[in-house]
Amino acid sequence: MKVRQWLVLAYREEKDCCMSSLLNTALLPLKCGLVMLAVLAIGILPAPALEPVDFPEPPDTVAFNVQKNGKSVPVTLRQLEKLGLYRVTTPSPYEKGQLTFEGVLFRDVLKLVGLEGEDSVALRAVDEYVQIVPREDWTEGPLLLATRQDGKLLTRRTQGPTRLIYPLKDYPAFDTPIRKPRWVWLIKTLESGG
């Protein structure tokens, strides 16, 4: 039985017990309160979508360029992965099954490149496909800028060296027709979206 199901059942039992029983022992109200608190906490705390991971240092190759103030500044895989790596397993709107990616938090990348204050960011792929990612996407949940899949560095053949991943399994609100096209891969540039 899943934890949430158990807590709901325990809450119902304790609620019935607390409401219908006239036995007010010293522990019963405390027990009721703890069960209700646990049920509330499970319902409002976000799911832990990403787990920290470690890998050997990647090569110092350019992952993408940042366009800012009329200049193009390269960002390397090594710079990215020094931000800290995380793993997520999630379905993809474009591939079958559950996929496992490793990479860095998108919001940390935006801090690194000086775009964290923007209302939106444009991601441009090598085929000139462009998507605008609004601030609410990277503040509502932990978007991942993947540099690896199943522990292996992404290459052009595997839609790399970076791709934007939305953790759909743990954040179902991201699973919308508007957000699905924002899964950009083969990222060439990042720039202000507005």
C-alpha cells in the first residue's frame, strides 16, 4: 500500500475515532493531530523529482552559446556540470517509456549566464527551432538542462549536447500541450526571450 493511501486510511480511522469517541485520553488528540498533519504535509509538499548524482568531469567542450548584449559567449559542459548534477526519470512527450536524464537545474544555468532576472528565455536549436520558456516554468518546478542520458554524455546523435527536460512524472502540471514543445534538444543558443 502506498504511503498516501495508508495516511488517508489512518486519517479516516483517527477522524472517526476522534469525532465519535467520547474517550479523551491524553494520547488520542495528539495521535489525531499528528495523522492530520502528516496527511496535510503529503498533500502540499512537492515530490522530490530530482536526486543529486556525481560523474567524472566532462570534457571542456562548448555546450551552447549565450547571446547577451550583442555578444555570443560560449558555455562549456564542464562549466555546466560544476553547478551540480541531478537525475530525473520521466516520460517524454516524444519518446516511449520512462527515460533517465542527468544534468543541471535550468534556474542554476540562468544564474550562471546572467539571465536569471529575465521574464522568459529563448532556446534555439541547431535546426533554428526556437521556443520561449517563461519564468513560471523554471520557478514552478525543477526543469533540468540534461547533459547526460543513462549516465552517458549526450551527443548530437542523442539530441545533445544539452536538452531541456520537464519532470512530467513528478510534476504532472507540466504535462500540457503548451509546454510539450518546450522540450528543446540540440540547443545552440540561450538568450533573453523578451
